[in-house]
Amino acid sequence: MKRGVSVPLALTLGLLAHSLAAQQPKPDTVAVKPPGSAGLAATPCCAITAIDQKTGVVGARESSTGYRFSFEVKDPKLRAGLKVGQKIWADFTTKRVSLKPGAPCCDIIVGLSPP
């Protein structure tokens, strides 16, 4: 009789643990590559939160997790056109950012940090 109770209980606990693990943010899996190649996302993953026109450092937030990161825009003309709230694409594997689909322009200089 104990066996009949312990099997469903073990299955329930196993499913609960699996469900909780699936809900945890995994920064390494938030990577959304800029569009332009087969299989890459067509929508931006992130938004600009701050722009330092003097240094070229731009702050951004990954939309689904709230994780923050910074990237550098070296071209002053490109930097001048940026706006807080602007949607962007980021690839955290290659550490590159695109301001428009399929055109990586900038390097991520500070990786993901929790919100």
C-alpha cells in the first residue's frame, strides 16, 4: 500500500521540480541573434535604457527577463540617432548588437546582470 502512494507522490514532486526549473531565467539562453540569417529572430529582444553621447556607452534591457547590459557605439553619427526606448537586437553569444535587422554594429562591453 505504501508503494501505491509513493509512486504518484514521486511523480508529482518530479514534475513540480521540473516545472520550477523551467521557470528560472537562464541568461545564457536569452540570446536573440540579429535577423538576417536563416532561423534568426525577426523581432528585437531588447530596448535602450540610457545613452552616454560622450563615451558612446549605451545601456539596454533584455525584454523577457529584465536583465541589463551595456554596449558601445563608436560611430558618433549612429550614436546621435539613438533614442531611449528604441528596440534593438542582441546576440549574447557573439556579444554583438544590431540597431536594425541584420546589421550588427556594436560590441557588448558589459554582460547580462540581473534586474
